[in-house]
Amino acid sequence: MGFIISTIATAITFAVVSYILPAIDFGGDIVNLIVLSIIAGLVNGLIKPIIKLFSLPLTMMTLGLFGIVINAALLLLIAWLADLVGITFTVGGFPPDFGLAAIGAAIVGAIAMSIVGAIVGLVVHD
């Protein structure tokens, strides 16, 4: 039951952030939004702990601010994986265009995802 609730909370977070930020674009229906949130859950559950472990010294040197960069990189990874399964989800034009605009949009999107996710987490309890 907790998986379903957290997937719905993540889907709500993606919907709100893509509505608020023009650089993050989601084009799809509810089913695609649920699949996108499942992809995000898998990335955050499988890949994020490994990356955080390897980047622990850098995170400690920056007093935790490197966590924003990690979240931005994972947001770009989620966009790339979503493109592979046929879901239209772009972060600053990525995919296919990777550049400074995509990196900036990913950093702003990671911050917005954290804030909106915290608010949604307060409303939706698992």
C-alpha cells in the first residue's frame, strides 16, 4: 500500500512541477504520469543510494549542497529513461538537446521537486 501511495505522491509532484516550471515539460496522460513516477521511484531506490555513497566526501565538503547536483543529474536520467520508454518528459530540452539550459533546468527542477515533494508528503501520508 505504501508503494502505491508514494507512487501517486510522486506523480502529483511531477504534475505540479511540470505545471509550474516551463522548462520541465510533460506531455502525456495519467498512465504516462504513473509510469514516470515508477521510473523515478526505481531510479531513486536503486541508483541514488549508490551515487550518494560514492559522492559522500564531496557532499560533506560542500555541506550537503552537492545533493542538489545529484538530484539534478538523476532528474536528467529520469528524463532520458522516460524517453526510452516513449514518455514525453523533457528537462530544459533534454532529451535530445543536452546543454547548459538542460543543466540549469535540472538544478531548478531538482529544487522544485524537493519543495513540492515535501509539501505533497505533508498532505499525503503513507
